[in-house]
Amino acid sequence: MRRTDQFFLLFLFTCSLNFFQLCNCSSHIPCVKNSSGGKNKVKRNPHGGSYTMSCSSFTTTYESFLPLVDRAYWIKASKDEGFQDRISVSMYRYYMVQHLYARLAQIRVAKGLGDDEDQKFAKHVYGVASCVPYSIFVYLYNLGDLQIAPSSGKDLEDSKYFEYSVLMWPNREGHFGRVDNTNHWKYMSMPAPMVMAQAIQEDLLFTQNSSGSPYWDLKPDIRPFSNDFHPGLPTANLLGWAPATPLTHSQRHILHASGITENNFDVIYSRYMFNSKLLEILHAYFKASRQITMNIRSFYEDKLQHFGGREQLGWLERDLEVDVPFSRSISYVERNVRGKLHPLQAKSADNVEFSLILGLRVRKYTGPVNDWAVYDWENYRRVPDSWITTRNSVFEFGDLQGINGTDISVSQERDGIRMRFVDKSFNHLNYPGGD
């Protein structure tokens, strides 16, 4: 059996085992501060009484999500005749980002942090479009709180609990406000629903006038403003942005049937730019194809919804390059990277390749070329100092700062590992909860 097959099957087994254990956990109890200035979490002991364990806060970013989604799209296009003619990349991305937000809303509600709209939105998404490809499910499954049991022979008090936080959440208009030094890191950490919707509409506009530029800008009320240097145009680091592409007749027909035009998106929940008709139509294509999907709604019916996997603890760093050629359409995370494992992952071989694929945190370096910026700022050479200062805001949150990680030796093989995983998961039948 190939090494990739082995780690794939091992992860499937681990998913089953983890969720079986989680089903026997109590409902969510938040971490509380202790007298020493740290945080503890009290949980019920299955053998009676309760126990206290240390608690750490952490968060993730989602820069590696759309690259995974894009691979899933092109693998499906190569195997499913007619798919590419009906579904555009921007439509496919929109569907998956709606599921990303539904999963995060599900976690927020389960932890008592979500509001009524979060609950209604997640329920609505799973009501009209409950299925996602397995490769996307793996990403969504890994998000959430994490409890790491002590090694054999130790007490439950030696368990470690990591409490998951979502730092970026869209406003009522579906974005994070006008792009500036205080929030640009949000746009490069999480795809704003408004950006996903605008990408579809920009494809419609480009279809009408394909002789124009495919490089589009955000709406005037949220573009960055500067008195010094012109920020230029968005780059692929602004998650959800991509050059506009012309749509086929079938793709335009689906959008119009969903009430989507160049000037209207027919949304129900504006915070998420949720168009239920488009999700329903795309979901029907998944159900009709031979691709294996996961039914998220049924998967979580008998499981706690706010737990994830330890793959979240790892992170990515860029290989430092002296002269990086400018590219608007290649994101920072898609250059050469080095995967890092948290010390608590080091003894788990199945964490290595999935941490690399999921890339749930990405540390940004600075230099003459700051090619992590969400706008180009003259080929990344005029990025404001105030943006540089706040580029790693995500890493400044919580209790995972200053961790020395172990290099993932196969980091240079990240693209091939990811592609093989997506390809294999297209029609792999041996896993729990398949639909």
C-alpha cells in the first residue's frame, strides 16, 4: 500500500475514534481564569466526580481553504463530464465558503457564542445543501475545540484543552469594513461573503465585455484609502478575489435561475450573502454525480459539534526568497512553504501531511517585497508600515505564541500531497458517514 493511502486510511480511522470518544463528553463548559493568572477547564469524569485541566486559547486562519477548494474543482472537472460547463470556479468557491461559515456558525452556537441568525443560517445551509466533497469535509471537521488526552498511565488532570476562537466575523453587509491597517489581516485570513458574491458578479460583467480587464476592485465603500501611495488593486491574498473569467451559457442560466445578476444577489442573510437557490442547484449536481460526499447534517446529529482535530495546532511559514516575481493571482500561501508541527503533534505521524494540507495558520514575514498584502501597493514594495505591523495579528492571539515547531520534512511536496489526497478522496468508499 502506498504511503499516501496509508495516511489516508489512518485519518479515516482516527476520525471515527475521535468522534466516538467525543460522543461521551459532556456539553460545552467555557474555560475560566484561575488564581495563578492562567485558565482551567472543569469536566465531568466518566468514572464519577470531575477533574480540572489546563486550558489554552487559540485561533486559525483559512488561507489554505480556497486552494484546497480549487484543487477539488479541477479534479471534479477532469472526472465529471459536463461539470465545468455548468459550474464555474467562482460558483464552486461560493458553495464551499458558505459551508465554511455554516461550520463556524455551528461551532459558535454549540459553544454558546452564536446568535439566532448564526443558528438559522447553519440550519438553512444544511437544509438545502447538506453535502460536501470528502476533501472539503476533512478541512471543516478539523475546526473547533481540542482536548488532548494524557499519555498512558497519567491522570485526566494532565489532559490539555485548547479552546477555539473565531476572530473574524462579517458585519451585516457581509464584509469586515473598509480595508485598512486594523482589518486587512482579516481579509487575508478569511474569505468575506461579500467578496465571494462579487467574484460571481464580476464574472457576469466580464462575460458581457471580455475585452476589458479581468482585474476588478472591491466596491468603493470598502476599498483602502491612502494619502501617500496608491494601493493598486486586490491580489489573491484577499481571499475570494480572483481574475474574472467569462461564463458559459449553462453557468449564466443557473445564476439567473438563482436570482443572481450583475447588480443583484437575492440574499436571505446579508451577513453571509446567502443565496439558498444557488446552493440548492449546486447541491443537486453533487448528489447526481458519482463523487463521494459527506452529509454534514447527518454526520453531526449524534456528535458534539464544537470539537476539531489536532491538525489545527500546526502552521505554515514561507521559505524566504530574495527576489519573488510579482503575481496578482498567486497567493502568499501558494509559494514555497515550510510546515511546522506543534510539540503536541510530533508523535502523531498522521498529523504531518494533513497539517501541511490544511495549513490552518500562516506566519507572514516582512522584507523589501511584502507579497502577503491583499492589495498590490506597487508590486508589494509600498505596503504601509501600519499594515506590516499588524500582519500577524492572528499569531498574537491566545496562548500559542512563542512555540518552537518541528519542521515537516515533506513540505516541498505539499502541492503533490494535496492533489493526491483530493484525487483519492473523489471516490473513496471506506469511511464513516458517507452519503
